[in-house]
Amino acid sequence: MKIPSEFDHIRPFEPEELPAVYDRLLANPQFRQVLAYLYPGVGIDDIAARMRACRTNLEFQVAFCYRFLEQLLAKASTGCDMDASAIDNTRRYTFISNHRDIVLDSALLDKLLIDAGFTTTCEIAIGDNLLSLPWVKDLVRVNKSFIVERSLSPREMLVASKRLAAYMHFAIADKQENIWIAQREGRAKNSDDRTQEAILKMMAMGGEGSLTERLASLHIVPLTISYEYDPCDFLKAAEFQLKRDVPGWHKSANDDVVSMRTGIMGYKGRIHYHCSPCIDEWLNQMDTSVGKQAVLAAIARHIDTEIHRHYRLYPCNYVALGLMEGTTSYDNYYTHHDQAEFEHYLSGQLAKIDIPDKDEDFLRARMIEMYANPARNFIAAQ
């Protein structure tokens, strides 16, 4: 397939490019260290042979990513499944989901799509702020990621947004790939998941026809991701206090690396993915006479409602909601043991936080809020 050259520096690598990329990765000392950690006792020559045997990105994902995720889930979760009954595994979709984990949200979707009988995985939107190391950028593009350019001037951002939207439409219509994109830039640190209208506005810069026709041509599926426990909850709580106490505080590149490592390796409990119906038909029935901004706002609200009403809630969510609201209204959703277990979990996570002038009450309240908000939004969406 002929891919327009304008996409060359943001798209995933094509199969014919993979051998040269494999050579670059295998020659990189940091990448080799990662391989040694992931595959202890396996020689680099054996790993190299397995990589070079992967002729496509999908073959690479099945040979390396799928098996890694199987092993990871066995150690770091008590089960992971997806309800895909509302969609057709012979079609291609743009999955818009809430965003909990930097790496695993999309990686687990890839595995679950294969389990659900899809013949391909998805191309993954990833911000270039996470790709400061050249070998990491190479690796994610092997893993079917396309790059969202950030930290640009307004003029450059407009050009980049149009290029990104055009690529997404090309990936769905011409490449016949699925797409995953988060509903907002960055993770919702307090788990109050809301779709940014700017994401939808960007997506509608590509394609043809009216606003709703352009979005319908991407075949959007709201996707709900529910982790019982978020291994990064204590890191997110620390960020809240640092932003409160330190003027101009911003995360460093190393902070992102720590979040990625913690999110991947940390314990997550039960994990559930839920695909809502594709919104094409709903879009085609919209009243678009109310104006572009009102239409975008209505679409964002619809996606949010679909995501919220399909949360898989766990006892810890109801315990947290009761603690946040100071009520016993949700007591029938959990046992005394569930409450004691969650309180013990909170204490353990709080103990991991090491920052100046540690404000235990504030940090505890932020962590409770992270677990309560999905329950609050679920109840509101019903």
C-alpha cells in the first residue's frame, strides 16, 4: 500500500522497514538491558532471531507483547476480560477510552482484541512527550503506535492536528486498522473521566462531509477500562500535593518512566474492558442545527455516559464513595472485610509516598477520590 509521505514521521513502521529497526534496537545498550530484565537467562542471539522472524508488526505483537502480557497478568492481576458483544469483530473501529495506565490501557486492548477474534489489533495514539529516548520511539512504532505531536506553537499545532486527523482516517479507511485514543490528553489523575471536546474537534479535521459524518467515518466505540487497583495511585496523589505546594512544578521525563514501570509491574487486581455500541447510528440521528460547539459538547457527553455506565465497580469503589461522602448508603455493596482490606491497602500505598512536608490527610483524600469517582459517575449515568 502506498502511504502518503506526509505521515512518515508519525505513523507506525511498515513491514519492509522492520529489519533495519530491529537492528537499531538490538544494537542499543538500554534496549538490551530491558531484554535481559524481561527474559532472564535467554541469550540475545535467540531473542534477535525471534524478532527477525517477525515479518509484520502484528507478528511482533503476538510473538512478544501478547506472551509478555499473559505472563504479567498471571502475576499482577486476578483476571482480565472484555465484553465485546456490542461490536462486530469483522469491522474496524476507533476505540475512545478512559485513561488509567500509560502503557497497559492500549496494550491490554490489543491482547483482548485478539482473544475476541479480531484479525488485527489497533494502532495506538501516543504523545511524543513519552518518547524522548530514540529507542523507545522505535519500539512503540514497531508496536503499531502513531505519534501525537505536542509542545508546538499554535501554528505548528494546527498543522500537526490536521495531519494527525488525516492519518487516523487513512488508518481506518485505507489500512483497515483499528485505532485506540484516550478521551483526553494525559490520564485523569482523579479518575473523573471526561472526554475533551478538543480531541473530537481534532478527529473531525480529517475525512469528508459534515462534522458528524467525519466522526461517523471513524466508527467510534466508547471503551470503558476498569482496574480494581491502580498501582500508580500513590504517585498521582503525590503529584496533587506537589502541584499544590510547589509553584510551577511539572513532571520530569523520569517521572513518566517511573509511572510507566509502576503501572506495568504493579498489582491491579481484577481488570475489565467493556465496549459500548459504535456511535455511528447515534451520530447520524443528531440535530446538527444547534451549532458546532454544541454538537461537540453533546458527542462528548454521550461518550462519557457510555463509558460511565459500563464501569465494572469493585467493593473498593463503594467503600471509597462512602468515605468521600461520609455516608453508609453503600454499605450493602461491600462487607466489613472489604472495608478493612481497602483501608489497609490505602495505608500501604500512602507509606510509599516520599515527598517534602508530606500531608497525609490530603494525600489520603486524593486517593479515596480516585476510587470513589468511578462509582459516583456510574450512579449518575444510570
